[in-house]
Amino acid sequence: MNLFDQTSTQAPLAERMRPQRIDEVVGQSHLLGQEAALRKLIEAGQVPSMIFWGPPGVGKTTLASLVANYTDAAFFTLSAISSGVKEVREVIEKAKNRSRTILFIDEVHRFNKSQQDALLAAVERGIITLVGATTENPSFEVNQALLSRCQVYVLKPLEIEDLKGLVQRALQEDKKLAPRKLEVGEWDALIRLSGGDARRLLNLLELTADSLPPSKKKIKDEDVVAVSQQRLSRYDKSGEQHYDIISAFIKSIRGSDPNAAVYYLARMIDGGEDVKFIARRLLILASEDIGNANPTALVIATNTFQAVTVIGYPEAEIILSQCAVYLACSAKSNASYKAIKEARQLVQKTGDLPIPLYLRNAPTKLMKDQGYGKGYQYAHDYEQNFASQEYLPDELKGTKLYEPGQNAREHEMRQKLRALWKEKYGY
């Protein structure tokens, strides 16, 4: 069974050139090589529930079409953009009367929790075999119960030679393009503007070919640029680039490089990233990576979030840039971040240890009679507002979780803690 009509020249070039056999696929040799497990499963027509994860235009939908071609099963397709629980349940009902049903869901990451839950029972009971395609990391966007029942296959970006091979094959084999005897004289614009996306590449090739006069046989960079309405950014705010670029942005600020920070900020702004998403990440970084080395950083990040939420683009880029540069140039400390992580690990390891009685609240007479609050030393009643008493559960006496960072502000904090708690915590 073929998912796509490739006989009509009215279909986009990317659809006309979609592989019908495994050997026609370019790239993804780790999945489709002669000895690869996925290839053997597809050729045997015995595929498990699985999710194809990779950037746009690297072959996720193509693999789904190959599953359809090689599998003796009822094959249904849904798009998560236009389908919901109702459509999923209709397929499941049809599948109950068949020996085997495969359901392909494109952009499965766009299904919300209730839509994914509607799939779960049918996949678990074997009523349907799910084949999903996503540009998002499934760990973030597919609920764990469904994910645990699917094999995830990661598709890699296509190499430049793979992309060139696709173009050459289209020029030689496509019924519409082959008779024109076209050649590519310059590759830069085609490769650069397609951003590694095979679908975009082939469709850009077709647009360029259609724009050429019949007498012209060589495709030049200027021809490609002329038909491009605008620069096609690789940044995909709903795909893998969303995570890669924000990661580089945060790591550049953490690494005190304002130049790299504003570069990645520009990439996100240029790609249309949500202004509040960027501002939220700056807020987190201000506490996680700067913390008490410069408490003002959190104030500035908070004000940045409030300001850009009110203002929006394009002016918000100025405020985001100011904040990113300030945070990048600030002193850094992850001491508070490490402290809470260690504390949570300690809690998970030791469980619900009893709180010392003198630290407990005693709102009733019965609780007072049982010793709640008895012996508590109110710090403000003592010199320097400090009373040396145990605050941790007995089993954890002397456990140090916070270690001040190596910066001027936290050095002051270390000095104070040393004066108060040197004998107990060793500051």
C-alpha cells in the first residue's frame, strides 16, 4: 500500500520523489543498512509500535510510507494537527475487526495527554501498532506510559552529499524535470536555504526550475535566491533546534560569554521563538547559575520577564539582550542549586525522619503537654540573634548541604557561617 500519489506531476517534487523501496532511501544507514534491525523488521512486515524522531525533512514520513508498502496490514494515517480523540477512537474501532492494523500519526508530539491516553490501551493490547513521527524529543512530549511501549528510532541529519544526490536523482528521474536536461551549476544557495531539509530542498529545486526560461539549462545560486521569498531559517521553534539553541544560549551565559549569548539570542528571535520562553529560561539561570554570587541577577531577570511580557516583539529584543549580557558578565555560583539537589537526594534516601520536638509547632494544649516546642531557643532573644541549637533531625546531625561558592559575596557568607557553625559544619 502506498500512502502517497506520486503519479501526478501536480504533486510536489518531494512527494513525487519519495522512495518506494528501502534501497532508494538516502542517509539513515544506521537504521536501513543491510544488517540493520529496523530494515529487517520492515522487510519482514513485522514492525513493532515505534516512533521516528529527527529534524524536519530527514525521512520520518518516508519510513512510514515504506512500512505501509512492506506490511500486509490495514494502514491508517492521522495528522496530529487536524485529528483528535474522536478520529483516534474511530480507527481503534475499525481495528477491532481486523487481524492487524498500523496507525501512522504524523507530528505525534502535538497530541495532548488525553489524545495520547486514547492510544495507550489499544497499543498495549495490540489492537493497533503505532508508528509516530516527531521533531520533538519524545522524552519531553510523549507521555511515559505510551513511550515505554514504543521503540524510538533516531534519524540523523542528512549529509551534504546525500542532499546533492537527491537533487541529481530528481533531475535525472522525475518525469517533469528529466526532459529539461537541467544541471546544477552552483550548490551553495540550494544547500544553505534548504537547511538540511530534503523536502524543502526538492521543493525549492522545483520552484527554481519552474522559474527558468526553457533555454537555460544550468541552475545558479542567483536563480535559487530569486525565487526564495525570504531566508529560510533552520530554527524550528517546535522541533529539535528549539532545544539545541536554547541549550547553547544558556551554556554561553553560564560560561560568561556575552558574545555567544547574544548570537544565540538573535537566532531564537529570528526564528520567532516565544519571548516568554526565553525570559523564563533567563529567570531559571539567574538562580541556578548565579544565585547568591549576585542576587541582583534574579531581580533583573524577573523584571525582564515582566517587561517583555508587556512589550512583546520587536522592542523586547533590546530588553532580552540587556539581561543576557548582564547575566553573562555576572559572577557565577551554582551553590544553592547543588544544595537543593543534595538535600532532595538525602530526603529520598532517609525518608520522613522525625522533626525534633522543640522545633514543632504547638497550637493545642495536648501538643504542648507532649513536649512540642519545649526547649526551643528563639534566636532573637540571644546575642547577635543566634542560638546554637540543632535544627536537623537527630539522624542527620552535622550534615552540610550548602557550600558557598568561590566569589566575593558568598565568601562573606562563608565567613559568617564559619563564625557561627565552624565546630558543627566545618565552614
